[in-house]
Amino acid sequence: MHIRAVEAFVLVGNKDYMGGAGLAPPDHGVHRSRRALAEIGDLHICVYPPQAQTCLVKITADDGTVGWGEAHAPLGPRATKAVIEDVLAPALIGQDPLAIERHWERMYGSMRLRGHVTGYQLEAIAGVDIALWDLAGKALGLPVYRLLGGPFHTDLPAYASGVPGATVEARVASAEQFIADGYTAMKLSIGRGDIDTDLAGTAAIADVVRGRADLLVDAHGAYTAENALFVGQHLQAMGVYWFEDPLPPEDIDGYVHLTAALDMAVAAGETECTRWQFEQRLARRAVDVILPDICRAGGITEGRRIATVASLHNMKWAAHVSMGSSVHVAAAAHLAAASANFLVFEFSSTPNPVGDALLTTPLHPVGGSLAVPTGPGLGITFDEERLQAHILDN
């Protein structure tokens, strides 16, 4: 069996989407009465597209077996597509699709001397790698978690990511609904407004869920050294379970200091793409829980290595799974199932037009738990008509 074709597709919630809208940070020109030192600013704010979009990878073997992967690309998926088609695909055509480790090393090595060891390059590698694992599982008639030596778990504890609502009251109601739906953990987003407002809103939700669910808080790297500790101490007093991405990812010294200063867990890692990057943080105790994103961090192959590096430091990892397709969910679930030090699985609370809607069988948590697909490969099947309707280039 040999690889016949490697294809990449831009997948969007709206086929007519061309990008560019909705990328500005929050408007700070509105005049409100606030304490000057409670302002966060927008220097560290990451931009997002106005809708779900990503890059899918399709690898076809000469016997017709197909594997699907995803390169996490919430912004600029056409750049990821170009890396896959122009850089990675030529090295794979005609090769044995089961030589996955070899392919990973060759793809990573292809651009490392040019400095491409993270970002689009690793996201593209991730998509190809996941497609190879899916193809291998289908060729051998086994789910990916079996190929990885698992499972340790077949039902993964999940948390609802994002507590929606335009007001504190609405977010409290959303938190209550998550608990009614069976979730025992949820994640609240902060860092886009001012510190006083964020802390007041977090306290209201913490009071409601206390004793019934764990509250996680994600700051998206928005804080500086002086206000990250201030916010962290207040969140700790509220009983928050973890403080995610409180600082920009470059500030490793800041993370070391903050992690040592707080009894609450500090979580980070969605920006890291390789075992070497995670080792830098883990060796210095710059984090308590790591959050690798499998569709960004080199795919299943590198994800397994990252989990092993974490185990060397007696640390658990949680799956970072934001607004991608169900390939993202399935790939992370298989790695989590085969991992002894897996902690919890992220699942977006926002309706996803490129998620379950494109599958023949839904894949989402039930009662706060995600069942790992048991079919060959990733164990998911696209509804071809729905899939084609969301591919940008068709």
C-alpha cells in the first residue's frame, strides 16, 4: 500500500466566507467610569475570525483507503493548505502510509533549518499526521487508540468551554444549565474587559457552581506581571480550579513566579507545538497542567510524546479542543483514551456548524462525558453532501 494523494481543504461555517471581518479587539473608546489600574488593554489580545473555519487533510492510498486529518487553523487556513500541498505532500506521495513516525520526522525536518518549527508548519504536520493515523486504523480495522496501546479510558470527562451570556445573570443561567446537562466542570473566559468586571462576574458564577462543579478560568494571555498575580489571588479565594493562560506565552519567567505564588493550578500550553517547547516549561515548573492542542502540536504522534514528557514531570495534560471540526474532537479523544496521565477534555459550548452537523453519527459529550469512537481509525464518518457544502474551494 502506498500514498496516492494528499489533499487539503479549507472548511468554513459559511461557504461564501472570505475572511477579514470581526478581527478587531474590543472597543475601548467607550467612556466608562473605571479604575485606571483595572484596565487590561488590548496589546495581548488574539484575533479570531467571525465564524468557524479550519483546514482538513485527506490522504488516499492506492487501494482506495482514505484517512482524514485536521490542521487547526482558526485564522488563515489557506496558508495552512499551502504548506500541506506545497511543502509536505511531495514528500509523502508514493510512500508507505503506515511509516507514520518516519513521515513525522521527515516533515518536521523539511523546514527546521529555515526556522519553521512552530505555527503553520506544525499545524500542517498535525493535519497530515492525524490523517495517516486514521488511514492506518482503517487499513488495519482498529480504532486509533488501539494502535496507540490503549485504552486507559473509553469515556472521557469533559468540561463545557465557554459560559455564554451577555449579562452576569445570563451566564449564571448557562452555568446552571451545564450542571443540569451533567457537566461537573466548565470554563469561563475573562481578559477582554476590565479586572473589576471580570472578577465580579467570575465570583457570581463561582458562588452558583461551588460544590457541584469545578470552575476553570481562561485569560487568553491578557495579563501583565503585576495584575496576573492580583487576579490569580482573587480567583484562588473563589475556589477556581485552574487559571489558564494568565500571561503571554513568551513570559516563562513570569509563569514560574506565578505558579509558585499560587496554590491554585496554573494551566497553559495551547501555543506550544513540540515536546521540546513543553519540556522548557515543565522542567522549570512554569505550569501545573499542560493543554496541548493535538491539531496544532504536531498531531497524534507528537501529542503522544508530549504526554510522555509530562509524565516524566508527574504532570497531567488536558485536551485543548476549540472551534474546529469533529476530526479535532476525535483525534484528541483517541490520544486521551490511550494516555495514562490524561485529565479532562475541552468541548466548546458554542454551536459548531462544522462539528456534528457534518457527521453521519454525532460526536459530543453526554452527561458530561465523551465516549471515544470505537470504529476503525478515528471512528467518524462524514456526510459527504454536508461536507462538500462547507468546503470553500468547491
